[in-house]
Amino acid sequence: MSAGTLDPRRHAYRPDLAAVALSGKVDAPRFSAGELRQLAHSAAPLRAAPDAGGAWTTQALLGELATVYDEAEGWAWVQLNEDGYVGYLHAAALSSTVRQVTHRVRALGTFIYPSPDVRAPPIMHISLNAGVRVAELGSAFARLDDGGFVPVRHLLELGRYAPDFVAVAERFVGVPYLWGGKTSLGVDCSGLLQLALGAGGFRCPRDSDMQLALPGSEVAVRKDLDGLTRGDLVFWKGHVGIMVDAFLLLHANAHHMAVAIEPLSSAAARIARTGAAIAAIKRLALHSV
């Protein structure tokens, strides 16, 4: 298999280096097994190139694991373990000490405090789906094994999930639109879907073209846009939204510069004026991870 047939977003190869798992599939002068590290910052942007001025492709969240294949000049070339995305992170955002995550953040956002006191100045803001290792659960705060404290009601133990991924997405209404964003401080359309499905216990790739391949069935795109139901996904080229009922679409979009709910018919008409028609509507057949 040539490198040209592999999606570079999810396969770690460069002209000078490739992941050892790709040996025999791509030509490279050397291969690396990589080193497992863990994100130690609240969130860190992943970039396609080691350039602080480069566009974000996604964000890695606290507790997320990444395999580091190369490190140079303060940049780590990594593959995120959660969704397989490949890119460059600031090496300082990664820790070589890997702690097994026990809980994930269930709130839209919360704080890590230095003590179990809401009046204490917080150490860090963390977002939905960020992972932490809890050493002790108290009545109000969970003590982390690195010494921080998080409100208990903002955490959910691994293996427990939100019952309705659409309800999770609805909580983001009003959050600013941010290309490559994946937190309560800013999110894009496919990042929102990935976060919501992840909170519901479902694996979801990062970009909308990948998300179109999620298991399920296609729904015919009728002229009157009728026949849709809550949880259906509406795709345009490079964009995705979530139906909250038969008529209303929820999506992070650059028109509102925020996560917004609006009639699907209004969104479709506006986007059509840019030359893009609805590409597909998908009704998911979800299986939890």
C-alpha cells in the first residue's frame, strides 16, 4: 500500500519517519515504535505543522494519551490514542508520567482547585470529557492523585455515560465557534459532535467527512426536509449539524460564530447560497465503546 492511499490525518508517516505499525505499508528511512505520554495541560491545540502560527486541526484534552514518534525544537509529533489524529503538540503539554484515568468531566466545564474549597483560586479550568485520576471521593470534592481537587458532581466514573448525546450537545449553545476547538471555551461543528457522542459513550472520528462513515443509515433528503428525528446528522461538505427534533438543527457555525439552534430550513437555505447543498442525512446506529 502506498502512502498516498493512507489518510495522513490518522496515519503517522512523514518523508523521514513513520510509525512502526506502518512498516511494509509506507516507504520511510526509519520507523519508530513511539513513546506513550499524557496531556498534562487543560487542553492543547494539535497542528498539522510545528508552527505556533499554524492553524489548529483539533485539541487534545487533559488526561488524553498520545504516542510521541519524534520530538524536536519544543514540538512533539504525535498520534492521539483516542481518535488516531496525527499532528504536532507543544512537547511541554505532555507528561512522561502516565496516570490511569478513572473519571471524566461530565460538566460543560469545571475547575481543579488546590484545596477542597470553592473559594480557593483554581489551578486549571478543564472541559467536558477531560480525564482525571481520582485518589479519593469526598462528599463534595474528589481528591486527585496529583493533589488537586474537583467537584464530585462534575465527574463521572469511566464506564458511565450521558443517556442522550443530543442533550449533551444542547448544553454547548452559545459557546463560541472556534476552528479546531473542542472545549467549552470554543468548538467547531465536528468537534461538537465528537464531544457529544464521546460523552454518550460512542467512538467518533474528528472530521465531518470521517463522521459521515459512522454506522447507520442514510435518510433521503426531501425537498421539504421532512421526516427527520432527534439525533439525525445533517452533512454538508465540510460541515455537520445535529437535529434536536424534526425541524431544528444544532450546530457550531461561523455564521453565528457560536453553537446555535435554528430551523434546518433556514440553515440549508443560507448555506445553499454559498453553493453547498445538503450532502447527506445520517440516522446513527450507535454501539457504545
